Amino acid sequence: MLYSEIHGQESLKTQLNQRLDKSGMAHSVLFSENEAHGALALALATATRILCDNPSPTDACGECRHCKKVAKLVHPDLHFVYPVIGSDKTSEDYWPQFRELLLKHPWFNLNQWLQHLDSENKQANIPAKECALILQKMSLKPFEAPNKVLIIWLPEYLGKDGNRLLKLLEEPPGHTYIFAVTRNKHKILNTILSRCQEYHLIPLSVLQISSTLTDILPEMNPDEISLISRMAEGSVSTALDISQAGNEKYFTTFRNWLLYAYKGDIKNMNAWSKSLHNFSKEQQKYFIRYSLQFLRTLQSMIIDPSREAMLDEQEFKTANGLKKILSLQTIQTLVKQLDQYHYYIERNANTKILFMNLAILAKKAFHDKAMV
């Protein structure tokens, strides 16, 4: 992974290059993000530059033996630690699976990692046994390169056992760099946070997500990539989840919601709420996001008919139909409720009740004059 292969985070790339050029790079670094904004990719690209024989002022060369080994994830001086299943296991036990996923792309989240292991409903952690192994590995000298690098993906899963690493983080052995990559730094032990220099990544733009998706999924239709990128809220892993489920699924669910509500079809409204209840939590949140995106686009179409709507053919046809029966006030009411429901889903509300209530709300929006 090279800096040039990462779309976005230009300011951080510049900072990191400047620190590396001036030998001012901290040896314990925290790359923090809220979603997949590129932290693992940035940590891997920084590791590549550190191990590179002939780096330029802005990137690793990508051609030397070290760069080629890092690209294949076979460099003996590049180590990874990540959440695993089972307190008696370590990252070494799951390395073939992790390497397989990382070779595809570095934009996955924990849920996608667990899906790769067919362990979605199991609890992952970084156990005490792993901490002992980290201390052992980091006490050794580099094998081939002048430096060695440890990347800890999701250190928030260390728990209290992470305190065993405090001395290592405070005073790493010579020629050793430790990069922690987190999506929830508030769950990391304060004693660990205080020993790391933090670089915080910002959400990616729609264009940056589109470019990243094009790299990962070159066979995907550009129009679909554009739509998914707008729904992803700055996160590549969210975009990948949406692409895996298929945009058609969310459009159909959205259209059926409003169709059954418009007809006042209680039986199908109930069946609709049950079907959404059976979605995964992430898919439920993506449906909310898709609905919000669609309704806000519809709002823009009503306010400014000359403005281009970023919708595909069937979405555009549906939006034109809704323009005739939904007022701006009604759309705003639905948007407000959807925003609240996203919050409720995050806090594990009963989604069967939640989505039935959403269907009833839409029915009132169509038939209750007070809401139009």
C-alpha cells in the first residue's frame, strides 16, 4: 500500500511525510477514525514508507524488495495484531484469513472481518495471550529492514490486558514503530492513549469514496457507485456493505413502504415491518440512510425542478410520482422521523415495533390533512 493509492487524507499524508523526512515520527502512533476513512490503509502505507529502501519525499518507491514484500504481506518485519475469536487464540492462528482479506483491500470493518470468518455472532477480542506474544516479538531485532513495524488493528478490543503493553508503548525498542488503528478511541485505555501520538482521519468526500470503490470493484456500474458513495456518509466500509446488499434491495423496500402506506394496506405494512426487522442492524441503518437520501433528493426536485437529480431510471420515475402527492412539509416530517429512528436503532430499540410505527406514520402523512 502506497500513499498514492489512498484517495483523500492529503493533509495527514503531508504531515506524516514531513515527520518521516525529519526523523520526527513518534514510535507509538494512533490512527483514529469513526468509520472506514482510511486509517488501516494509511498505517500500512506509512509502514511501507518506513521499511522502503528508496523512499521519495512523498511516498515509498513501491519497487524495492521491502516494498514488494509488504505489498504481498510477507515482510518479516511487518507484524499485525487484530481481534480474534477465542481467549486461547492469537492473531497468528487467523493470519491466513486476515491476510486474504487485507490483500483485497484495507477498508473492511470488524463486522466484515467476522463475516469473513463465518463468525458474525461471536465475540472478538485481543486476549492476554496476544499481549505476551507482542512483547516477545517486539523484543527481537529487525530481520531484513532497518526498522520493524507493528500494526494493532482495533486496540479498543485489548481491554485491561492492554496495560501490559504500556512500557512497550512508552519506550519501544530501537528501530521499532507501533501503529494502533482505532474506530472508537474512547474505548481505549487512557494509559494507552496518553502514550501515542494521534492522527485523526476525517470522513471521505463522495468523490473520494467513488474513486476508492472504483479501485476495489472495477466491474461495478459507475452510476451505482455514485449513488452508493452518496449514501455512505464518508465511510468506504459502509459503501461496501451497501454494494454487497445491492441498491435494488433498499429501493424496493423504500418503495413498498410508501406504496403500502399510501394504500392504507395494514396487512402488507405489517409484513413490511417484519421483513425489515429481519435485516441486520447495519442493513436497517443503511435503509434509513437510503430513505433519507431519496427524500432529500425529492425535496430538492420540488424546490428546484431544473436541478439534476442523482437517481437511476426507476428511482426517478418513483420520485416524479411522489412529487404529485407529497408536500415539502410532509417530506420534512418523514425526514425528521427517519433521523430519530436511526438514533433508536443505534440504541437497540425493538425494530419490529419501530418500523411498524414508521409505516403508520407514512400512512398518516398521506391521509391526514393535518400533516400535509
